[in-house]
Amino acid sequence: MGQLNSSSVSTVEPAEHGYFTTRFESILSWAQKYSLFMYPFVTACCGMEFMAVSSPRYDFSRFGSEAPRFSPRQSDLLWVVGTISQRQAPILKRIFEQMAEPRWVLAFGTCASSGGFYDNYATIAGIDKIIPCDIYVPGCPPRPEAVLDGLMLLQDKIQSGDRRPAIVKPRSDPATDQSLGLVQLRRPSQA
Amino acid sequence: MSKLLIELVRNEFSDAVTASHSERGDETVVIKAASWLSLGQFLRDDPACDMALLVDLTAVDFPDQNPRFEVVAHLASLTRGHRLRVKAKVGQRDASRAEIDSWSGLWGSANWAERECFDMFGIIFKGHPDLRRILLYPEFVGHPLRRDYPAQKIQPLVPFREVDNIDKLPPFGPTEGMSFGRQTHDQWQKLNQPDDDL
């Protein structure tokens, strides 16, 4: 660069500095997926695992989702971490409605995804009964690796503009993967 | 030592105690509901009892018995180290007249315990300063730990979303569960592919 006076300002020469073209939606979603301001809605024991993911050992700030915003109006991603009871449902719905578009929802753990084993009068059988959910992370609680998988899955979906819900798959099935050394959990199929 | 405690209670409330037993350090006294308050007063204030700690207060529902409910309280003495379980049977078989005196004037911990008991079983604690639901919401109808409360019945505060197949939103199916549960992962792989039509 030349000196900062008006006489020395010149246009950038492509041959010297290089450039690339992109689509507007592409670079916008690229920016969105690496600056996910999160709202942690932490209600239960999954919060321990959430702390593990956010602490330096697993460190999801590597993925640009570091800053928590405890105002839903400033948040992009709603982390629903833990069991949601019927009594909490109005709170969760209101938080979701206060978030500005575009907004994403991640169901952290089995309880948030489907109610888990809380099949009773007090518990919502999955937050998708009341708010649309983008990513489901199974596990009770999920391993931090599974949560990072979910975060990367969400980033892929933001980049591709796909708003359909998705689930984090286990990297291997503990019921059938003999290398894990676990017992045979699943009965042979009736085929 | 605790057998001594049962004797104390039996001597004091000879006509109100309907049963008692002592099983491996587990002492129980069953008493008529009318003597509930005076029994609590006695157990707390008598120097030989000195039950300063109300550990728990709850109820059990026996829908085929009359009286139907059994109010159960666990007491402990910090100075003497003995424990006692006290029971009283209340309520008709149709759950009416499920009333008993409140212990909230004797032990502070009875306040919330009795509110929970009211919330879950619908037992009225007479003399309670603030008898309303403690865990569930005021809009809830019924008492969920009664045996005749339907196991599947939910009372949502927020109406569920109007989406097709709300009971089995993708990627979950009717057999949703743990990740290594009843579904095969090939289905999920298919669901996550972008050109798959949900």
C-alpha cells in the first residue's frame, strides 16, 4: 500500500493481489455459520456436558460459536440443553419467538430431542412439539464429540441453506461394532 | 431404643394407635388421622422423643382400600438418634374427605412437603398456611400420582405445533429412541442426504 494521502490511492490490480467471485448467499451463510451467537437454555444434567464442550478441552469456540448472548434478541442459535417440562414450555416458546431470523435450534441430548425416558405427565416429549428444531444430538448426555458433530452438521446446513431437521449419527453403532468390545446389545433381526 | 419409642407413643395414644411394628430397625406407628396433630406435637416436644427433624412427608395411594390414602411421615431425632415412621389413613375410596391436620406449625419442612403431597395426591392439609401446587402449574387438573390418573394423559400449557405427523417428526419415527436403539442408521443416513424427499 502507498501512503495514505489522496494522491497515492490506487485501484487494486487483480494480477498482483488476486480475487475470487462468489454468490451473495454463499458468503452470507459462510459468515453466519462461523458467528453463531448462542443462547444456552440449560435445564438439566446435560448442562455438565455443555460446560465440557464449551471449556478449553473441547472448545466449541473453534467453530465460531463462542459468545453466549443471554438475550434471545441477540442470538442466532438456541441450545436447548436438558429436559423441558410442560411448565417450562411457555418460557421456551417465548424465548424462541423473541429470537430474530435467521435462527436455529439445537436439541442437546435425548430429553430435549424426544423426552427420553420421561414419558409422563410432566415432560414435553421433545421440544419439536412446540418449536421447530434443526439439529438433534442424541445421547444421555451426548459426548462432547457428538455435540461438535452436531455443530458441524448445523454449519453444513447453514452453508447449503437446508432447513430440514437432521440428527447426529453415531460414528459407529455400539450395538453391532465388535471393535468397541461391548456386549451384543441388539437381538438379531427377524429377517 | 426405638422400640421404647413405640411404647412411649402407645402409652400416650393408647386408643388412637391402630398398629405398630418394628422390623430391623424400621419402626412404624399407624395412628388415626384425628390424632395426627397431637401426635406430632408429642413427638416433637416430649423430651424422651425429641424428634426435631421431619425427614419426609408423603402419601401412598391404595385405590382398592378404604380409607384410600396413607399419609406417611418420617421423623428423626438429632439428639437421641432414633427414627420413627408414622402413618395415617385418610380419604374415602372416591378420594373424598382426604383431609388431615397440617404439621407446618410444628416443622418448617412440612410446609413444602405437604404442598407437594397436595399437588401429587390431592390430600388437604387443614391449617396449612399456603396450600397450593408446588411442582405442577395451576392449570393442571387432577393429581398425577393417584393411581387412577391415566398414565398417558398430558396437559400441555402450550398448544403443540400444527405440523403433519407431530408425533413422529423427522428424523424420528414411531420407534424413536436412543441412537443405538430400534432404528437402523441407514435410514438416518438417507434422511440426512440433501436430495432425499422427506
